[in-house]
Amino acid sequence: MIRVVAAPWVLPGAAPGAPAAAGRALADGAVALEGDTVRAVGPRAEVEARFGRAEPLDAVLLPALVNAHLHLELSHMKGWVAGGEGLPAWIQLFVAARRRTREGEPEEAMGMAAEDLARAGVAAVGDVTNTLDSLRPLAAAGIGGTIFHEVFGFTPGRFEEARAAARQAREAAAPPPGLRVVESPHAIYSTNAEGLRALLRAGPGSLHLAEDPAERAFCSTGSAGAFGRMYASLGAELHALRITGRSPVDAVKDELRPHHLAVHCVDLDDEDVRVLAATGATVVLCPRSNRYILGALPRLEALLAAGIPLAVGTDSLASSPSLAPLAELALLRREVPAVPAARLLPLAWNGAALGAPHVGRLAPGAAPGVLAAPLEGARPADPAEWLVSTFGAEERPFTWLARQRPGPERPE
């Protein structure tokens, strides 16, 4: 059975870098749905001529969203870790705070956080995990994407042991449909150089990169600096961890590929931006976390001007107030007013970066997840601006019209 819904505005969605016309808002538009599958999207008159009379909705219709970087398993730590002193100081506080975790606390919090993701319109995630415990709550919430299973190890021996144990855990996990699990490094300061490069060469992965100026000193000066003091306080040794380069980006430039996510990328100079663009890696911005931990934001305009593929994430609830991608875009819109909302929205539609290319575009034959953002009587002239600066900034809940569903169907 075909259901036709019409709205004052339909945003068909578009991946970052797509021609502007691809994601242009449709006034008085409509979407035809067969179950969760989109059969048509376009002007209301055209869709009704093919599929019959539409059900009118007072809403903006759009494809479901992507949260390209989070740590669902840390959801119980909301409000536990103070920010503002930089990443090494934050990590020290984080490690101490995590020891307070009570049995069962992470599981309960993950379930609630996954439901919050759904209310925020998220259909696909890039979830970073040490435990794989997020698989079940994400699947229960109907959320797909990629689980990045981190492998740590300061020395080559410890790294190989950790990698083997992680492989066994993944083999036993049996990921549900729509969620793929891949091994991944964490950061240049937490995995020995040989192991980090091996993980990046192995396939898709996510890397926390250039999140704090202390990383640059860690790579370029030969002094561990703030990270050395941090690890000394934690009783860890650094002798096998050293990775060298002019900057963190320079240190991994030969390994980064288009199937990698470079997360944060706050401390970039012009040469770093140029190098990142040449790698083809997707940069995932988490501005609320960056502002909370170190009081800085990424160089959005420079990244856009360089043509770097971008996505948006929230990071964990330990450093961000919520898991809502549109709230991240609302902050960027306020802080970088030269970048219009219509150019920001594709950052939340980059499903391809997470192995979920069906998410982020209302394409006939696909099941990307379809959202309605209730207008409640508002009549915005610019629906993208309203969606980011009002609906997203206020973190209003979406209504789901159709759920994301990876499957045999492909866009027609």
C-alpha cells in the first residue's frame, strides 16, 4: 500500500559536496512511501498525479540524520567530567571518573541514549566502542551504521594481544543487520605507531585526530609535553608510543584514505587542511565537545573551502549535553554565520561515510528513514534555517514516518 504525505516544505537531502540543486527545498512537496521505502519525492501535484491524494502534514519532511561520532557506552557519564582545561587534563579526569561506574549503569544509560538518538532523528551512527555493548541498544532503536571497535596498546606486544582479543570479541558478537563492526585505532597518543598504521591500512576506521594543540607537540617536538604528564599520572609508559611528524595530520597522511573518518580536527594549520583534502578522508566535526573540553571550534570555513568531505557527530555524553546532530549544526550556524544552514545540513546526511549510503537522501527505491519536523504553525521562508536554528537549536523531537532499512533494494 502506498502512503502519500505532503508538507509545506520537503528537503530531499544531499551528501556533502553534491550540487546545490540536489538538495534544494521543495515548496508544497510530497513523498510517496511503500512501507519504509520511498517510491517518489517531488512537487505535490506530480506525486499525487501518480499515487493519489496526499495526507497533508504541518511539517518539514526530510531524510533521517547521521551522528558520525559518538561513544554510546559512555552515556552513563553525563555530567561526570569537567571541561575547559584541554584534552590531556580532561582524559585524566575521565579515567578517574569512570572508576565510579556501578554494575548495570552503562547498559541502562545506553538504552535511554539510543532512544534519545531516535528522537533526534538519527538513523545511522559511527559509534566508537571498547566493549561492543552498544550493538543491542542501537539495534533495538532501529539505528544502523558502523561500530568502530577500538584497539589500544602502547607496545607492539600489548597491541597484538589486544588486537587478537578484539577480533575474538567481534567474531562472537554477531552484529545485527544494518550494523557493521570494524577494528579501529583510537588516536596517535594511545596506540603505538606500528599498530596504528596497521589498523588504518587494514580498512575502514575512525581516528581521533588533531583534537588538541598538545597532540601537535606530542608529534613534532620530541617532547611528550602535556600527554607525557598525563600518562605519568596514570602510571603508563610512553617509550613505544612515539609517532613523529610536523603535525598529527602529517604523521598519518600516508595511511589516511577516503574510507577513514578523521574525528575532531580542531588544531589544523593551512598545510594540514591541504593534506587532509588530498587524503579524501571524511572529517567529523563535534563542535560542542570541542568547545566544552578546550574552548575551541574547528575551522569550518577552511574545511569547506578545501572541499573536504564533512560529517557531524556529538562525541559522548561525557563531553556533550546531548546526542542530537542538529544541535551541533545550530552551534556552528551561530558561531560561523557566513555558512548558511543549507550548507550545514549535508553534514548530518553523510550516511556514505558510515557504510550506510541509503541514509541521507530521499531517493526512490531506498529506505533512508523519513522524518517530519512539526512546524506547529510556523511558516519559514527558509526551511533549512528554521530546521537548524529553531527546531535543532531547541532540540525538538522528530516524528518518524518511515524507518531506515538497509536491504536488497537500491535507489531507482
